[in-house]
Amino acid sequence: MKRKAGWASQLYIWLVLFVMYLPMIVVVIYSFNSSRYSNWEGFSWTWYERLFSDRDIMQTLKNSLVLAFFSCSLAILLGTMGAVGMARSRFRTQGLLENVSLMPMMLPEIILGMAYMALFSLSNIPFSMLTLIIAHTTFCIPYVYVNVQSRLVGLDPAYVEAARDLGATQSRAFYDITLPLIAPAVLNGALLAFAMSMDDVVISFFVAGTRSQTLPIQVYSMLKSGVTPEINALCTLMLLAVFMAIALFSLFRALIKQRRRRQEEGR
Amino acid sequence: MQKEKKSRISLTVWPFYIWTALFVALPMVYVVVISFLQRGATWGVTAQFTLDNYLKMIDPMYGAIFLEALYVAVLTTLITFLVGYPFAYYVCKLPARLRSLVILLLMAPFWINSLCRLNGWMILLKSNGVINSILQALGIVDEPLKLLYNFGAVIVGMVYALAPFMILSCYNSIEKMDWAVVEASRDLGASPFKAFLTVTLPLTMPGIVAGCVLVFVPSVGLFFISDLMGGAKTVLIGNLIRTEMTTARNWPFGAALSMMMLVVTIGIIWVYKKVSGSNSLGDLM
Amino acid sequence: MRRTFTKIGLIALALVMTLSLFTGCQPAEDAKELVIFTWEGYVPDDIIAEFEEEYGVTVTYNYFTNPDEALQRLASVDGGEYDIVINSDYTLDIARNEGLMMELDKSKIPNYENLNPVYMSQFYDPENKYTVPYVPGTPLIIYDPSRVDVDITGYADLWDESLKDSIVLLDYDRVIVGLFLKMLGYSINETDPEALAQVEQKLLELKPNVRALNMDTPYETMLSGEATVGLMFGSQVAWVYNEHPDFKVVYPKEGMGFGIDCVFIPSNAPHADVAHEFLNFICDPEISARISMDENVMAINCNLKAEPYLSEEYLNNPALFIPDEVLGEKEFIQDIGAEYAEQYAEIWNRFKQA
């Protein structure tokens, strides 16, 4: 049964979404405010000009994107392999391993950051993009793992068994049956992990090298020293990028769906 | 160990296993060790075993901080549930295409720096900010209302930052639910409200509990919301740990506080597993 | 199964290889380089650009927000990686004791003689071997006379009942606890338990008057009209005064605290020569004046020859020019050791929690 949502419930949905976006709308508007401190005083591009003339922002943005890309890729690889493998395994330290692997989600960032700083420093690993990627991968893995694992639990083992009965090898069954079924969960986990990586200040501060400062470190530092209008401008541009990505993604999905439908009709 | 349960480890577990051992377990051991050592004279630690760092938490001041943090966390969880559950429920009744759009719109702010978004709230709430300007222009108030730097502002910030977690958990659970059961109970004469209470709510309980855990756990540790929105007048455990690690330069106590937080969190998750009857942490997402 | 592994292995290999590409592409070693580690905006962009141009150097700017975190970060690399660090005075004392500072070669800094001796020979560097004073400052009170009924002359006036819920204080235990200790007739660095208990009592009584605590941007709390009285660092007061010349700046009569953020070269700085060039550059009178007047720095100038380059507006700002007789005996916040630092932090926690 899928009852239609009444007008009241629709109103509620849009109201909540409006409140979610309210602060961002304000940020977008204020990014064009000509005054630095006070209320709205007039339209101006000043903060965008300042933003683009900022000597570091392009570099830190690049660093952050590179970092997010590698740590998410590694997290997807390790997290998915781990979750799939764990479902097939049975060993004594299994429960412990799972609990420990999720701990980065539960520890305060500053503790993790300082522990990494101490460990890298003690083991003479120079602070660089590499140490950043290690740290980010570690706190990204749980998001992928948890998503994939929950999907695997809900999965009917009969699918894989059927494929195996029909003569598929284990890897064949994985590629043809399991992987397509867990793909949405992998994607969900990856998106969350990406968001977490792009938002982290505290851990990054302790493990970043001198040439691998990230955007969030810079943004936090700018906010702390009161450079807020520039940050508003940056936030507006990020919002724009996110919406463009969403639009592209939806378009892409619609195209795939259309193609699949055509193929099915063609058969 | 029973003999029939033959131990087997899938090969794909190994990279995950090694990574976890190296980069999670090792730092954890480091933190645990530090929490049992004495503080150094300028900073760091001296290699001398002590339990003081744990005993120190009995101090009534820390008791008050824990209670306040607990209060904030419970209140945040409750409000996100009251706002988030109906939202998730109604979204599930939308047509499929609209549904994914709404969820996407809900997720989108996640990719914007959280501090930027909080900055938006500051602009809204401050005394010459948007809300006060509108109220004054309409003649509803003469003096600007003091909306910022109080307990309410902290709760607003927390709910705003964490509500999406609750909504997504509830949504996943409601979407999976078999609506036929609800329909059956309606056919048997239950009122919509009663059907909701006796069927829908229990069926979606795992999602609710998962959402509560996902909101509760970070709300204990977040430190910048109370600093920015609350005027730093509310000390939560996250703030306390940060102070101990920086200005107070007491790493061992900071480490001990973190360990305690971790134990409490694991305890909550353990209760969650018992309550939801699930042995999968995965439902947390 | 084996195919799965070869594929996953290949993906992993590809990742690692691209990774090494990224980490490997660092500038050639012989290129002149300088790594600065300080707060955002503390060395203005145009100053850096000019230095890069004049000396053919590429500057990398690293940010921190918390002096203690920065100190710990510096210690974790054993005083290496960074060439120039600008940090608060009490952390300088620790840095020197921990051997994280390099002795300056003053023959490479001809402009060193321009520095005002008033801001030198301090507790963190009594023989002036390691540091160059960058931003001196004293915490001051500023208030909006149109919305405050009392005439504020010192710290004690902050307890006035009419100021309910209207004060913004620095969120910094060492400064605020220290200043109130001074108000009670003790030293800023007092560690006597009796005095600390007394100051805690006073703080708890002040709590109802406190609108907000803010370490980095208390001036925004004033500028948005949220608070009508502020006790904050001199440069922050200077910003408020710049926007609102009608506000009153108060030199608290009970005495003032003082602090200096200094520049130093870490003990294992990779580009110490360039760092010396940079120190000489910022000790140039004109450059020094421009730094002091920059909107992100805005602070007392400590260069003897800079005055001709300072603007009228700057010279008339009461938060930046404090007569010596008013300032009196400057008392610095010094390192009191981890044990007492923690006691201060505990007092501060109880104050916030109240």
C-alpha cells in the first residue's frame, strides 16, 4: 500500500527542507553584502574578488580534493572488501575486529589527531599528503563498512547460492550478483565518507605536511580570524558545485534508466 | 570453542584487518597507555603508572559537566526524533521520483563545510541579524531579541547538524517496512492512530534506535557548536577534552576522558544491539 | 577467486602509484622556499607577495588557530619543517626551554637595530637571542556609552548590576583570570590557592553579566550589538574602535596585562637563510608600519623608525597608542607550568559551567 501524501504532510516536508536551507540562503545573500561586519548594506562582488585573489585557496582546495579522492577510494576498497569478507568468515577475533574498526567514529577528533601525530612522529614518517591519506582513510572506512555490511545482512543468500548451483565460480557470483546488489550501499558510504573527509579540520591539522594544507584547515582559520564574508562567498560556490553535481547525477541516472527501458523493450 | 564451527577467514578480510590493527588499534593502545600515565612537567607524559586520571572524574565539577552534556544529548536526540520521524514517514509516502529528490536535497548540505552552515545560523540569529531585523521592521518587537548565546541556540545548532542522520535512519527503516501489515491492521478495525502505534512504530523501531545512537553519540563530542552558538557558556565533554589537550596541557586526563566516552558509546551500542535484536552494526546507517 | 584478487590488487597498485606521483611532486630542493606557520592573515598577503618578488622566494603559509596546538605540532617535527613561526609569548618560553628555537644570526638582520627595546629582553628571551617582537598588545575594555549607563574605568565596574547579560570576555583563562587577579592586588601569574579561590568567587559573581565568551572574534559580538561591553585584546579593541569611534576605550585603572606575539626560527628550520632574510624584511620600517596597519593585524608597532609611515587614523586609535605612564609596569603572562595551567583551566570550566 502506498497512500498518497496529503497536503499537510507535503507542507511539512517542504517546511523542514526550507529550515535546512535557510542558513544557506542567508549565507548566499550575505556573500554579496558590501559591508564586512554589519547588516545588509548593498550589493558587491568584493568578497568573490578577494576569494579569487587569495593566494592559497586554490592550492588548499586541490589538496582537499586529492585527499578526499584517495582516502575515499582506499576506504571503498578496504571497507567493501572487509565487509564482504567478514560476511563469509567466522573467526575468534571477528567481533573485536569489527568493534575496533568502528572506533574512529566514536572517538573525539582531537584524540585521534594527536595519537596519529605522536605515532607518525615516533615512527619517523614525515608529515605529508601520505599521512593525511592514512588518517582520512581510517576514519572513512567505517562509513563504507557499515553501509555495505547492513546491505549484506539484508541480502537473501539464496541469490548467491542459486548462482553457485548454476555453476558460477565464487568470484563470478560476486561480480554478477553481490556487487550490483551492494553497489548502492557502497555509493552511499562513499558519499558520506567524502563529506567527512572534506569537513575534517582537527585531525588534518595534526597530520598535514607543510605543503598539504587542506581547505577546511584554511576555512576554519579564516572563520576564526573573522574573515567571514569571503567564507560566505566560498560557501556559495561550493553550494553551486554540489547542486551541479546533483543535477548531473540525476541526468546520468535518468539516461541510464531510459537506455535500460529501451533495451528491455527491444528484447 | 565448538569443534564444528571451523574458523575461516576470507582472504579479502586481511587488508581490512591489517589496516585496522595498524591505524586504529595501535593509536588506541597509545591513548589507553597515556591515560594511565602521569602528566609531564611542561606537557606530554612521564612514564609513571597512575589511576589518578580516572579517579579525577569523580570531582563534582566533572559530574556537572557530564550531566549537562547528557542533558544536551538527550534533548537533541528527542527533538531530532520528533522532527525527523514524521519527515521520514511522509517522505516514504511521496511518489518514488520525488522521494529520491527530497532525500538528495536533504543530503546536499552535508557536502558544505559545517562551519559555513553554522555561520549562516549566526547571521540569522544575531541581534542585528535577519530574524531580529524582520521582527523589528514588522513592529513586533522594539528591542532585538537575544536569540544567540544561550542554551536554546546550542540545541538549535545541534539539532540542525545532526537531524539528517536521524531522518536517514528512520527513512531506511520505514521504506523497508511491509505496508501490507499496516493495511491488515486497519482492515481489522484499528484506527489510523492505533495502527501507527501498534504496527508502524514497532516495525520501524530498529531505524529509530539506530537514528538515536547516530545522533546521541556525536552530540556528546561536538565542541564548536557550543563555542559558536552558545557563546562558550556551555561546557560539553568535547570542549572539556579539547581544553585538557591544549591549554590545560593534561594529555593523560584528556585521554582518560576519551576512553570513558568510548566506553559509554560502546555501552550504548551494546544496548542498541540487545534492544533491536540485531547483531549487525550496519543498521546504524 | 584469483581473478577477483588480481583485479583488486591492480586497482590498489594503480592507486598507490598515482599517490606516489602526487606526494613525489614537490618543488626542487634548490628552489628558494619559506614556510610560515601562524594564524590566518597574521602576515598580510601583500607583504608576502612583495617578499616573494624581491627575494625570489616561494612562500608556503601554514595556519593554526590555537597556540598550544601549534606548539605541539612544532614539537612533533622537532623544530623542523617550518622556517618562520609567529606565536604567543608564553608558548615561546616553552619552545625555548624545549630547544625548539634557533639562535638568530643578527649579522644577517641589519634592520634588527630598528626594534624598540621596550618590547625586547622579555622573560621568554631575556638576552634577545631568539625572537623578534611582532605584535605587542594589552587587553583593554571597550564599551558603547549610548547603551551603558555606568562610567567604566576599570575591571571592577564590570560587576555593575546594570550590565546584566551584556559583556563579552575573551574565552581565555590565563588572560581573564590573570587580569582579575591583578584587580584583586595579586600578580597575573599568581598560583597561591587562596588568591585563586578568591578570583573564582569573583568570576562566579560576574557570570550573570556575561553575554558570551569568545577567543578569536569577540569584536564581532560587539559590532553586531550583541554585547555592549567587551574585555579583549588590544588589536580586537582597535577593530571595534575603527568601526565605532563613538565607543569608549578604557585603560583599566587596576593595571594592565601585556603580551607580545613574536617571530622565531625553529631549531631545525629547513631554510634558515631565507628565514633570516624574511626577518630583516619585516624589520624594515615601512614594511613594519604596513603590517601594523593591516586590517587583519591592527596592532601596536614595535619599530622605532616606523612612525613616519603610520597613518593619521592609526595614530589616533587609543587602543594602539597607549601612553607609557598609563601602561605603567607591564606584567606579562608567563608559563606557570602544566599543573597550574590546569588549575586555571579548572577555574575557567567552573566559571563557564556556572
